Amino acid sequence: MMWDDKGEEYIKESQHLINQLAVLIRTCLIHSTENVAVLKAIERFLEIIHSFLQENESLRIDLIGEFFYINETRVKYPLEYLLNFDYLSREFRRRELGTVVFYPNVTKEAIKTFISAFIKSGYSNTPYESLEAYLEKTDSIHIERLKKIQEEGEIDRRRIVKKTYFNAVSFTRGVMNKLRAGEKVSIKKAKRIIESMVDMILQEEPLLIGMTAIKDYDDYTYHHSVNVSILSIAIGQKIGLHKKALTELGLVALFHDIGKMEIPKEILNKPTPFTEEEWQIVRRHPYWGARTILKLKGLEKSSILGAIVAFEHHMYYDHSGYPKVREPKALDFYSRIVAIADQYDAMTSSRVYARVPLPPDKALSVMMERAGTQIDPVLFKFFVNMVGVYPVGSLVLLDTKEMGLVYECNPLFADRPRVMIIVDSRGNKIDGYIVDLTEKDDSGRYIRSIVKTLDPNRYKVNLAEYLL
């Protein structure tokens, strides 16, 4: 195939190339390199490579920030390939791989070597070095390390994520206090906070979602608002919303529960179940929230959307929740996303009237039963794909008798996340190191598998100690 310029055909072929590489890696995770499906995927990948090599001395794939570049031209993310692009960029980053160059002499065997090396290196503590060693004898494929994009000179990613998260919590606390005092609140600063969280989700999604697993009983309201915002943005990203929409969604999610500040403290902080009369007051908070948001300084489209979400987030997908309306209409799209994030975070958090939270996997089971009635079933599928069967923060027992915390989920293998081992097979508490549950031994058997989930409260495991 010859291209006179970088027109429509070039763009499509670039997208096919990135997608096919992701398909090839995912297929090889399930089958051996001699499997028919793998061989066909390799042939298709080679065809695309050679179509580029007709006009170029080499084919260079770079990962820069969130985007792939082919011979220095950025590849646009098409919606139908979104999950594969997302998967591949994450796997490149895990291996600190920034560049792969294919030369005209590349063969089927060289591609097999590269894919096998790519998969094996994912289990190493020094993945890039391992990948480099595996490819040492291959002269048709060259790799380069990922160039770190540093933010404000800060190289500790975890510290940046923590700073972003706690800035948002601090801001939310300030907003609530100002509103209680009857002061005006500007929506512009809130937007800046949300924009920083959107940027962080696009760069460090697993780390920021991991922050939502760290619950603070005393500051529940503020942490809950930020957690719901983060989880909503992450769902939005999974379904392919553009950056402006993600900011809008994060903003309305942050203010979804703002009406609760009008509930008298003696009711909100009551340690025993509410009376029917108290429930009637609590159920007014969506109405109060919508009213408060519409009074915010600088009324604009996001304020109106925020008021709708605040009003609808407990209404339920089938309108069986509250508040009741005379003529029920389909819930706003953002309301349906926020309702999922709200239910999940509330169930997995310790609150005044529910001191013992549900473990993440149990919360998902409850929500699964509610899909189609209380929550949107299609959006819930995206949510499960995002958090995994064992969400970040789940305490698990492995078949090796080790105990660990789920550290990062795996969208391809929902039941095989990355786990931080915190208790060894002899029952000794250890500092914690990361293992990948997709790792296999030489005979093709998984080295570790999850036997069951455990209750962190029972074992007195402090999630913050490890996840921070």
C-alpha cells in the first residue's frame, strides 16, 4: 500500500496496527505462539507492518504520554478500539517500554520472539531490562525505554496522586463549610480541582482508583464526595467520554451529596437506625442539593447538570427510589453513572450507622442483584470491567497460603489482578511486594490463584498503610 499523504487510509491503518498489536498480545496470553489463532494474528500484524515499510526504512511505534505515535504521527483513539488502546498503553508503561522499532527484515519468528518476551517481562521486577535481554539476538526489532514525563519536577508518581486526592478532599471540606456559613462558593476553583483529577485518571488510573479504597470514617462526607467523583470519571473514561465531558461529569459527581449539609447533625451523625420521621428528613437531601447548586456563583450548564444529578442520584434506574415525581422520565446519563459510583463507595465505607463496611467483592455482588432495577445494567458492566472481580483494596487468600491486597485490576483477566503480598505462606507479616496472578510456571500452570476474599476488619489490616 502506497500513501501520498497522511490521509484517511493512513490514519485507519495506524489504528489497525496498534489494535492488532494489542489483539496479538492478548491472544498470546491465552494460547501458545504455535496456536492457529496466534499465527493468524501474527500474519495480520506483519501485513500491516510491511504496508508501512514500503515507504519507510523502519516502522517506529512510540508511547508518549497517553498516546501512541507511528513514525512521529499521533494515532487518534477510535471508539471501537478504545479498550485495546487503553490495555496496550498500560502494558507498555508497566514494562517501562516507550518505543518499538521494526526493520524491513522482520520475520514471523522475530514477532513470536518479541511477543513471548513482552509477556514474560511483565512478571519481572525489572521488566524493561528483561525485555531487552530477551530481544538481544533479534536484529530486526529495537526497543527504547519509556521517557518519563515529569510533573513539577516530581518523580514520585504515588506522591503526585496522593497530593491530587487530598487537595480535592480539602477543597470539598472548604466548600461545605462555606455553604454552611452562608458564604458564596465559586464553581471555577472546583473545575480546576476536577481537571487535575481527570489528568491523573488519564495518566495513573489504577493509582487514583486505589486511593478511593482508603476510607476515612471521621471525614466520610468529604472523602465520599471525592471518591464518587473519581469513580465516575473512571467509568466515563472507560465508555469513551472526551476530556471536557469527563471534567463535567467529575464536577457534578463531586457535588452530588451537597444537600446533606442541610440535614441536622444530630440526625446525620446518629449511631442507631433512623426513625421513619428522620428518614423523611434524610430523603429531602436530593431536593436540597439541587436547590443549593442552582444558587452557586456563576450559574452555567454544569450547574444545571449538577442540580439534575443531585436530584436524581437516589431515584434509581426504575424510579423505585426517591424523590418521587409525578411523571417519571429516563434518568440523566450522568445521574446513572454517579448512582453506581455512589452505591459502591457508600457500601464499602464505614459510616456512623454502618460501622462495618462491606468488602469490595461483596458490594459488587449486591450491586449485581440491583442491575436493571436500581442501577443501569450496561453501565454496571463497564464498572465491573474497570474495578475487576476483586477490586483494589480487597484482602485475598491465595492457594500458596499467602495473604495479599489487590493492588491493580486486570481488565483482560478479571479474576487475576496484581496483588501485594503482605503475609507470607508461613503466616509472617512482611513489607509487601507485588505479584501478577497471570504469571505461569514452565508447565503452563498459574503460579498463584485466589482461593477466597477475607474481611480486612477481622484481620485488622490497615489498607492505608499499604496502599499509600
